[in-house]
Amino acid sequence: MIRLLPVLALLLATPALAADPHEGEEDFKKCKSCHSITAPDGTEIQKGGKTGPNLWGIIGNPVASNPDFKYGDGILAAKAAGAVWDEAAIATYLADPTAWVKTASGDDSAKSKMSFKLTAGGEDMAAYLATLK
């Protein structure tokens, strides 16, 4: 047991790996069928679909705040509850959108229109989206 203490101390002192926005940018190809990233001046950062909202500048904004997109009831309930997109919220949402909407809205019957789940790399994606402002 005494021999394990230094190893345990080292593991506890080692910081978690930081999110990598470059990995998130690469992983965005998984999102392009539904989402684009277009700057306010019209510059297409990531050309993609229109099934989901434009993700430019999403970090720091209230949930469901793109005036040009028709959101579903679940995400609108999260907005009404005051949810704001930060990196942690994005990463959690990507892992399980409906579970996040239920928690953020406080409504166990709320659902997300987004059926895709990003099982790994959500922190990287959030870090990438945070660079786009």
C-alpha cells in the first residue's frame, strides 16, 4: 500500500488534458451535414447544412438565440429557463442532446431535435466553437 501512495499522488496531481480546438475543427466535419459556421460579414468558415442553426459565436450566447432559425420546443424551454451556451454546456449537449435539454429546461418530457450524439471529443468541439467570435 505504501508503494502505491506516490503513484496515487502523481495521478491526482496530473492535470486533465486540455481541450484541443484544432481537434474540434477537424471533428466539425461530423456536424457539417446539419450546421454551418458563417461569420456576420457572410464569410463561410465551415460550409454546411441548414437543418441546424449557424454556430458562429454560439459560446456566451443564450440558448436558441439565432433569430434566423426555427428551434424546437425543448430547446426553447431551455432558453426560457435562462440557459446560456458555455463550453461545458456545449460538450454536455453534444454527448446527449435530449438529456441536456431535459436538465436545462427542468422538463423531463422535453426533447432535442438533434438526434446525433458526439460520444467523444465534445470538449474539443466546444473549444473550437469558442474560437469563433
